[in-house]
Amino acid sequence: MLQRLFKLQEHNTTVGRELAAGLTTFAAMAYILAVNPAILSAAGMPKEALITVTALSAACATLVMAFLANLPLALAPGMGINAFFAFSICLGMGVAWQSALGLVFINGIIFLALSVSGVREKIVNSIPLALKIAITCGIGLFIAFIGLKNGGIIVGNQATLVGPGQLGAMPAALTFGGIILAGVLVARRVPGAIVLSILAITAVGLFVPDGQGGRVTALPDFSNWLPASPAPTFFALDFKFLLEEPLKALPIIATLLIVDMFDNIGTLIGVTKRAGLLRPDGTLPKAGRALVADSIATILSALFGTSTVVSYIESAAGVEAGGRTGLTAVTTAVLFLFALLLTPLILIIPPAATAPALVIVGVFMFREITELDLSDFTQSMPVVVTVLTIPLTFSIAEGLALGVISYVLLAVATGRAKQINAFSYGLAAIFVVHLFHGLFF
């Protein structure tokens, strides 16, 4: 049955190899079970329910990808997008998390329509490559900044905006130790490096005082091994913000669309290329099905009660282990469901253990900066504006808006107006209204 369903022989793979690859992918991305709830709970969402929702949304979305596209791609709530959801939309703009889920749902519906019609690929291709890379790098810095903040290494300062925390305190010291440990494991290519570093720091935290009379890691409550109910977030979305503040909601939806598109397309191309699934001309035979699958995943994430679910680049770890079909993804999905039995242990993971994971993920994303040619000032200025303003404004939307506007204005002012496509002009206009609507209305 598995041979027929996933066409294993056609892809020159075996059941055993696919199962091992799925386990490898899960080990590489299991950190999201601890990190996603830690980020989204900052927006007021219940952390216990978020662990269950993170696992369920990852499992369901990965199964959709497996059976619809037969690709070794695993999905889960996206890093960067979850930070945008919690810190920019909810905390920064004061949008209730239920209304933010409504915006994610609308994003998913638009996403699905664009994917089915084929417009999505054209939109992605119309955005300048430099800005695509700048968005990735800016989000990387943003995530790393949040990690340093959560770990107590960076704190607020009235004189300088930010400053060093109590670096001699054990939580901050443990965070820095976790960053070094995770960095060493990643550099030595240890499988599941981020997960191992989270487990190690959590274990050490059981014996380290937090400076407030307790320990950095609290003891787990083993009284109930059953996963927390997802009811507090299930179908909790509403559309109040969209209906009451459409001028503010539209740019948020546009930002979700753009970040989501770049994230998924980049992951899809990168992972399938490693798996040898691309045609000689660089196209993917199952691209349409894959795009529809992650569009459905976005809709499911809003209904389940989490930020946008995306394809994970960590799927490449499973591909390197031999994964070539959807059976790899099915294995990963099943392991996410089994992980729900570990909820009491996941709940005790302290910020000192998850903060290093954020920093390492940020480093991975920022490495894309090497793809840029900064010798052309009309390219480098919008890039730097985007990369800097995303973390410094604590908002992906504002950083992207300023980057797009500066790119278009600089091109027009230097005689390159014809090089800008219609979509870029339209996007710049939307962002101008978003940032400066007070001047016009």
C-alpha cells in the first residue's frame, strides 16, 4: 500500500529510509513545540493550549502536504511570522489575538485563491530579489533580538532605548551558555542540535537558582500526562479589527501574504532541489499542489488558533537522510502527535532554554545576506533600511513598508521607473497609506 500510495520505487527509496528521514526532520524542528507557545503567549494566548495547537496544526498541515503533493516537506507555525503576530500585530498595534487570527484566516483564503489561479508565483517573481533577501535577514535579526531579550541579555533602557541586562545573573548567563552550546552543536552538524541545546539548558536549570528564591527550571507536574485542551483557541478567530479598522488591517494582511509567500516558495525550492525533484529547467512538477497544500495549512492554522503554518527548511535534514516522498512527512506528522504526551515536560522549559534557539534560528536566516550585491546604492539603501527597521521598530510590517517605499522612490528618482513592475508600485501605495494615512484621512 505504501509503495503504491507514495510511489517509493519511482523515487528510488524504501519504507525504512523514509521513516528514518521523517524522524530526522522531526528532531530538527521539534523545538517549535516549545518556542512557538513561548512567543505567542506574550500576546495573551494560553500557553498550555498553544502546545497542543502547535503539535496539531503541524501534524495536520504536514499530512495535507504528504497526501496532496507527495513531498518530504514538514510544516509548522512559522518562525518570524509568529513574532510578527505576537509583537507587531497584537502588542504593537493593540489588536486582540482573536482578531489577529481572523487576519491570518483572510490571508489564507487569499493565499489559496492566488495559488489555485497561478497568480501567486507571478507575484513572488515580481518582487525584487534584494528585498526578498532583506526581508529574510531583517526577520532573522528580529528573532535573534527577541531571543536576547527573552533571555535577559538585552533589557530596556530609558537613556539608550536598550542596554545590557544583568549578565552576571544566572538566567542570563545560562542563556549565553545555551547560545554557545547550540552554536557548537550546529557547527559540528549534530542532528537535532537546537532540540539538544534546549534539553540541556532545561536540565541544568533544575539546579540553577533564578535569583528570586526558585530555580530557573521548575519541576514538572506529572499528575496529568494528557495534553491540554485546545478549546481556548479553537475557532476563536473574529473579524472585528478588519471591519472596524480596514485601513490598518489591509497592510497587515499584505505583509502576511508577502512574508508567507517568500518563506514557502524559498523552502519549497530549496528542499526539493536537494531532493533532486526539480526538472532540468528548475521547475517543480508538483509546485501547484504544494502551493495549494500550504495555503490550506494557513487556513487551518487560523482555525486551530496559531500564527501562520509554513513549510520548514528543516525538512532538508530529512532529505539529507534519504527522504524523497510524502511518507517522510507522514512520519514527522505522527511524531508531532506523539509529542503531545510530553506536554508536562514542555511546559517547564524556561526562557533561558528557548532564547538560544531563537538566536540560532535568527543567525540561520541572516546568513542570506551573503546573497546580496550591495555595490549598487539604489539596491543597498532599501536593503539596509529594511534589515534595520524590522528589529528596531519591533515590526516586520513597518520595516517592510519603509523598505518597499524607499526602493520605489529611489528607483523613480534615479531614472529607473520602468524597472519597477506594477505590483511593486501598488504595494508601495498600500504601505504609504498604512504609514501616513493620518495625513490623508
